[in-house]
Amino acid sequence: MVSVVGNARFHRWRVVIPSLAAAVAGIMIAVAIIRDETSPLDPALIATVSAGPATAPVQPAVVLATNPLAGPLPTPVRFAPGETVDAGRGVYYVDPRTGAVEGWQLPDTGASAYLPIYPTSPTGRYLRYAVAAPGESVPVRERLYDTRTGTARELGPTSYYRFAADDSRFFAAGEDGITITRVEDGTVERTVDLTAFGYAHEYARGGEWSPDGRHILLWFALGAEDPLIHRIVRIDTASGIVTPLHDGLLAQAGWSPDGQQYVVTTHTNVEARDTADDHMRWRLGGDELGMPGMIKAGAEPLGGITTPFYSPDGANAVILTSNQRALNEPADWRVHVIDPRRGVVLFRVQNALSCGRRWTADGRWLHVVGFRGDQAGSFLIAAGGSEMRFLGRFVEDVSPVDARLGGYLAREEGFAINVIDLDTGAVRPLTRMTGDPGWDVNHDPPWLNDGRMVVHAAHPGHGGCGFSERSGNLTVDEQR
């Protein structure tokens, strides 16, 4: 018998492999993971174990039908530059360079004022949407529409799913683990059973593909026993090997652009969550785990931590923390910028607002929204924290492919999509839309891989940054 032991953030795990010969032969073996309550609270790497083909059939996490559906199907529409877009109920791709719009009006989406928002695939080829049963107003059945072939297929129920960066596959969290599916034909490529790791589908909380498609980071709550403790695991998409990485209070993670590193964030105090005694802990992980770090939230209570993200060049990583105590309360955000090569905090931005936080496509500037003296709107902060300049009126987001471009949804004689030159601050009206469209950085994704903007309608109230209450002045504090 081979026993591999590693320490987790809250518990020690012992991985018991009954037969070394079976492991060498590549035969699936039973894995038992045993919690050791006497373990020190060490956030080190946990043992790697195999979660390959199961000894018993595993229920697929989601079923994508192979046969296309008969109508009604989404209706493709196109609008020339300068032409007003009659939005109706649908999804629209707006080219910020030309103003041309390509969209699909969705049938049978119910009578709600809000079109349910589902992630569009990164290239824009696939749309996921929900349809209502005859006579019902609330959508209940989900479909996947292929904009290239004009066909739609039924999707089975799932609590969480994500497309790979090239649209070729998606993973979906289901009853016993995740299923990786080829999108074009619905073939199940791999099902990974995660039940031995404490997974239950109703507690899936988040996950991301690595940019190269080789791994998936998935985090899930540990059920009724520890509902606030999230376990993060790394899944090798080719082999199905599962590596438990970290247990932590509301833990989550984000990949580097090359897929070789990630940042994990957690709260630090279960009993004192959302109080001045609760802090945010971060760790860098990859081929060599290490470089532990902690950022204290300061005197104000720590209300939230968002998923960390890297600059496009991988030189910097960003973690966001807020003092928000309840969902509808205003919040000031602290933007922590980390050098992932050295594992140190470079600088921290105080009093940012809740939208527009993204690196420019060249990684030279971090865009934030807030106030400074009599200035209110968008600011660009140099990657090293040495400079902050006022851009102008607030910009909802900046382009992931064009380092000089930002955009926002404005209420101007209806609704307008405007773009802004990040070098000069010059604003250019792009297109007008009727109805009640929404473009929001929290939609997934707000931009396609080719730089087009993804707008949903009807989705009122999604666009804008909430200047109803002034926050404190933006400041940059060096942490080196």
C-alpha cells in the first residue's frame, strides 16, 4: 500500500492507493481521502491523485444533444455602421472600430423584463439561452445555438459551466463532477468524478480553464458541514488527474495568461468574517507552489474579494477587496497589484468604484473608476504605480485587444454605445440602440476574443457605474 500525505489549509489529507502495480498499469483504482483534524493549518500543496475513468458509470454533468432542434430558432440580424439597432430581445456583437452590429433575436424567452444572461463563448460562435414552455413566462429549458451553422441543440441541467478559450470544448459541473464536452458535435470527451474530494454539484462555486486548455481550476463549497469553506482543485484535461490545491474561506483563483501560474485568495478568519479582524490572504501557485503573502484589509471590515486576474503580459496580478457588508450597500474597493514573479505587493489603490477594473491590452495601464478632487470618472494607473492620470468621464471597460480603446453604454436619446481613445480622451459615438440594452463588465464575456462588445437586450440597469454617492479620493499607496 502506498500512502501519500500532504497538508491543506484547514485539514490534512491522506491519499491511499491500494495497489501500486495497478497505478503503474494505468488501471483505475479506488481513492480514499481521510481528514486529519490534528493537522497544522498549512496552505501547502496537497497530494496529487488520479481521478481517471471510474469503476462505476458516472452521471455526465451535462448532456448536449447531438440532434439539432426544429424551430423556432434565433433570428440573425445585421446593422450597418450608424444604423439604429432595434434591440428587442437578443444578443448583439458591436464592432468598436466600425460600428457594425451583428446579432441574434431570441425566440420564446418569456415575458420577464430581463433577458436571462448566459456566458457567450469567447469567439462568439455559440450562444446559450433559455426558452419558456408554452404558456409560461419564466424560461426553464436551455439551448445552445451555433451562429456558424444556424442550428440549436438542447442542453441538460448544470450548476456551472465554462467554455475553453478556443470554443472547442466546455466543462460543466454536474451531479458527481465535471464533464468536458466537444461543443461542435456534443461528444463527451471526459467525465471526472470528484465525489472523493468532497464535491457535490449544488455547491459548485466557480471555475476557469487555463488559457492553453490543459487544466481547469474548480472550486466548490464543502457542503452543509463547511458551507463557507471552498476547496480548489486543478484538473488535467488530458489525463483526468485531479490535484487538490487549497481549502479556504470563500477561496477562489485566477490563471496567468500562459497557464503556468495562478493566484488563490481566501478570507482568513471564519469566526470574524466581515469584521475588522477578517483579512484577505493570497497565494501564488504553479509548478512550484510557494511565496505566501497576506494583505490586511485595514481598519474597515472586509466585505468581499473578487476573482484575481493578471495583466495580459503576466507581469502583474490584481486582487480586489471591498468593504461592502450587504449586497445593495455602496462599496469602496481596494485594488491590490502584485508582482507574481517576486510574490510581493507593488501598490494598492484605495477607494475605486465597482466597475471598469481592467488592464489595457498592452499591460501598461490599469483602468479604474473613482473620484480625485473635482475629477470624477476614469483614471489610468501605470503598471508600476508611479503615475495616475485622469482620462475623462467614466468608461465602463477597456478593450482586451486594442490598448487605446475603451467603451461605455450611455443613456443619450435612448441608448448609445460610445468608444473613447485612451491616449487622448476623445469620445466617438458608435451606434444607437432602442429597447433597454445592457452592457456590463460582470456579464461573461463583455468582449469577444476579436475585440467586439457583447450587448444583451432587454437587460435594464446594466451599464453605468453608480455615481449616486461619492466615495473617497483615489489614492495609490506603494507597498514595496
